[in-house]
Amino acid sequence: MRRKIVLATLVCNLGCSLALLGPAYAEDASQFVMKTSDAESTGEFTVTLQGENLQDLYAYEAKFSFDANKLEVVKADTKIEGFSVSPIVKNNEVTFAHTKVGKVDGEKGNIDIGTITFKAKKVGTSQVTWTSMKIVDHNLKNQSIALTKSADFTKIFSDLNGHWAKSDIMLMVDKQIVEGMDDDHFAPDTNVTRAQFATLLAKALNLKEGAGLNPFADVAAGSWYEDTVKKAYAAGLINGVADDTFAPEKNITREEMTAMLMRAKAQVTGTKVEDMTASTSIQFQDESSVSDWAKHVVELAVDAGLMNGRTEQEFAPQEHATRAESVVVLKRLLAGINAK
């Protein structure tokens, strides 16, 4: 009979009030802790529920909130003997319930109450929050406890594991400014085209529609980058490689990326690049490789901490910029803007 009463309460939509079992009691000495483990490359995350100084835990019902668009519940387990109700997911909430069986005492001391395993549906950061814990002792007295214990989990692109730009790239992914090449790969060391970097800038700065001007003959109507080029041109972020040529599919060089980056900073701050000053001159051994038109913007970007050299000695102005480098400099740009 005891098992039927407890399970009836826990299973009733897994949301019924435990008041059916008797008056609430205080168990101030007991604490509940959420421990987590994750494998960010596979996107599988485990939440372990721990009880500290438990007095008499016979049954429980735990609720968690999460974004069902980002995470799915894989399974729930407990080492406590008895009967478990499989996790039920509804409206971004999962409920897991368990009860011991028969005339036995509840669990005491410090124990692992149970674990719930989530799996990320997509790359990015997700949060799981333990929102409530309903507990029942062996005398069928109950207590409801409101909790706000949260943990963040991040699934990364498989090709970012150990990459120097991993954290910056994932930050910009979470801001929905950059995307992967597919669901599992970012291709951080792949080159970036001029159109792609202009697109990243336009998205990062949330540029509005331009005046519809397109002075470049090689930016075809209907191309995926047509609108971006119009926005960036109207905002003064881009110039062509010639009066009527933008070279959208050409891999961007580091000095070209630097120029676009500084124009973007100028656009946000309401200043002109020509009026900006740097406290130091270029200090790289390959200074002579920097094009005359780019020397000022390179000085400004390095002085502002927006650009670093490829090495301590070389800026590599004519080398092609990578996807990782483009994301990192955008992150620095936005961090500087938001700090003001």
C-alpha cells in the first residue's frame, strides 16, 4: 500500500502536490548539490544530483528547466534501490521521480541521488537549471524545496578541440555572429574571402540596409553577398581593389582585414581613420612588406590591441587571414565597443 501511495503522488503528471501525503516538515540541515561532467566534443553532458546530510530520503521528484531546442534528455539513473519513473519532458522541463519500496528507512548521509544525461542538438552553449526537489520520508511526510542551481554546457565543433581560438570562436557562435561550415566543423584555419569578412562585420555591427548603391561590377545582382556589400559600402567599411572591382571571392589579406576592421571601429565611434593616432609605430621585422596605404591602419590596429602579429617578429600583412583570425579580431572589436 505504501508503494502505491508514493508512486501515485509522484506519477500523477509528475507535477501533483505532495501535500496529499501529509504536512510539510523542515529539514534545514539537508542540502542538495548539482555536479556536472561533460564531453564538449561529443556534446553529451551529465548532471549528478547529490544530497548532503540527508535524514530520511524515501522518495523524490526532481525538476529541471532547459532549452529543448538545444538539448535532449538521453536517460536518467539512480543507484538507490526501488522504482523510477522515466524522465518526462514537457515545455522545456524534465521531471524525474524515484521511490524506495516497502517498509524500509529512507537514505541518510551524503549520497548521489541520481544522474540525468543530456545531449546537445547543436553546437553552442546551453544551460540546465535544477528548479525544484520534492522529497518524502519513510513516514510519508513531504517537503518541497525551490532551487536555482544552474550549469552551462558547451558543445564545440569537432575541429576546434585544442585550437588556440576555441573560446573566442565559441563566444561568437553563441552571439550568433558566426556559424560553422556545417553542423560539426568550423574550419578555423581555412582562408576567408573579402565578401565573407565584410559579411561578418555587417552582422557583428548589425548594419541596416544601405542606400542600395553597388559600385562594383563584380558584385552580381542576386549573389549571396550583394546585400552585405551594399550595407558595408554604405557604412564606409569597404573599398574596392579598384574603382569598380571589389574582388568578393578573393581571399582577404591580413592588411586588408585590418583596414576593414579599423573602418568598422571608425564607423561605430563616429571618427575618421585618418584622424586616429597610434602611440607607437610598426615594430615588426616585416614592416617593409606592409603596403603604403595600409601602414596607418596596421599601426592603429596593433596599438589598439585589435591585431597581433602572426609571430612576435612578423605581422605577415600579405598572408591570407583565416576564419579563426577573423573571428578573434571581431571579438576584440566588439569587446572594445561594449567597454565604452
